[in-house]
Amino acid sequence: MRDSVLAIVLAQGAEENGGSDLIKVVPGLMIWTVITFAIVFFVLRKLAFGRIQGMIDARRDRIAEALEEADRAREEARALLAENQKLIAEGKRQADEILSEARRVGDAQRERTLDEAKADLERRLEENRKSIEAENQRLVEQIRREVVELTLLAAEKVTGKVLDADDQRRLIDETVGEIDFNRLAARN
């Protein structure tokens, strides 16, 4: 619409001024314009268009190479990301295995320590029981000796005479047979 308005305004101006020199057809000017255009076109084609086309082609090649390089870099990044994720997963798996193994070793060590402690406790209890039994035996023997001596002393005082070895033996056996040592041990 704007072009049509402009054409109308120019046409009106040409009618008022009696026409425009630019619109007039001058054959000599037209020939020289075509020759000048052809010479400029030829010179530009020989000197500039080849270089311009070469620069455009070089730029297109650089852009294509940059795009290919970007695609390669993107693929490498994807591959590295996949490898990194794979390594992380492998590291987690190894860490889980190490923890599992450490727990298993720790449990085995704890069980072994408990078994050793139980065995040591039982050994000590057995040693203490044997020691107590040995002490009880020693005390029973000591009590027997003292009972025998007291019995002999009492017999001498009651009878007023010293007993010979056979009488002492018979009296000791009778007295010891009558004494309940288990009841004496229970009192202590």
C-alpha cells in the first residue's frame, strides 16, 4: 500500500513539473549504464566473487567441522559419563563387598573371642574346683589326724593306759567310720 501511495505522489509531481528526468528514456544513457554494469559485474566476478565464495565455503567448512567436533565431544562426554557411572556402581559394589567381608570377619572374630573366653572361664572354673577339692581333701585329712589324736588322747585319759599299735589302729578305724566328713564339709 505504501508503494502505491509513493507511486501516486511521484506521478503527480511529474505531471506538475512536466515529467522527471529520471523516468525519461535516454538511449545513450541506457547503453552506457548497461556497459558500466557489465564491466563492474565482470570485474567483481573475476576479483571479488571468487574470493567471497571461497570465504563462504571456508566458513561453511569450519562450521561443519565445529559441528562435527561438537558431536564427537558430546559422544565422548556421554561415553565418559557412562564410564563414570559404571565406575561409581563398581565402587559401590566393591565397598559393599568390603563391608560385608569386614562384618563377616568381625563376627567370626567375635565368635572366636567368645569361644576362647568361655574355654578360659571353664578351664579356670575347673582349676578352682580342683583346687577347692584338693583343699577340702587336705582339710579332711587334717581333721582326721586331729580327730585321731584327740581320740587317742581321750582313750588314754579314759583308760589310763597307753594303747598299743593294734588297739590304736582298731580305735582309729572305728572312730573314722563313725564320723560323717560330708556333714563336716557342708558346715564349712
